[in-house]
Amino acid sequence: MAAGMVPALGMGVATWAARAKFTASEHEAGNASFILGLCFISEGAIPFAARDPMRVIPSTMVGGAIAGGLSMYFGCTLMAPHGDLFVLAIPHAVEHVMQYLLSIALGTIVCGLMYALLKPSAVAQTV
């Protein structure tokens, strides 16, 4: 479950980490993507993946693999069928909560920074 949050969260982090490489509309999409990611709505990453699949997909795969692998290494379990941050309000729904959050955070940071490094600078658009 931890890996499912990473793509949307990572795109938000990428837009914050490399502001000069993204257009104003991409910044807005990144902010929305981050909020959607907190709610376990991975679709926030789709606009980025549709625009730049050769860089976004590998970044999200690596970040998701790190989050998922770490959560399994730490023995995290999730008793709810959906893994967003709201599930943390349910007592005993997540075993090893801090490690679960750490797994998501590290996967997100890797995903976001990897895409920020791979993405070329934004081209100025004339209207």
C-alpha cells in the first residue's frame, strides 16, 4: 500500500525541488498531485506521465519500489483496504506506523528528486 502513494506525492516534490524546470501549470498540477497522493489517489501523477512517460514512469517505479520494499522490511501491515493518511486515525489499522510513514517519505523523496534530475528545463511558451 505504501508504494501507491508515491507517484502522486513524488510529482509534487519534483515540482517543488526543481521549480525552474516546470511551467506554472505544472506547478499547479504538482500541488494538486501532492494533495491527491496524501489521499492515496495515484491518478495525480497521470498528467506528468502522459506528458513525459520515459522519465516519469522509471522515477515512480524506483520510488514505489523503495517505499514498498522498506515497508515490507519493517514489517508494516495495513488492516484497511485503502492506505491513505486518513487511515492513521483508525486505532491499530497500521502496524509500525512510523516506519510506514518513513517508507512513504523516502520513496517519495527518491521519486521526486529522480524526476527533478531527469526532467529537462521547461521551454517558455508564448501565448
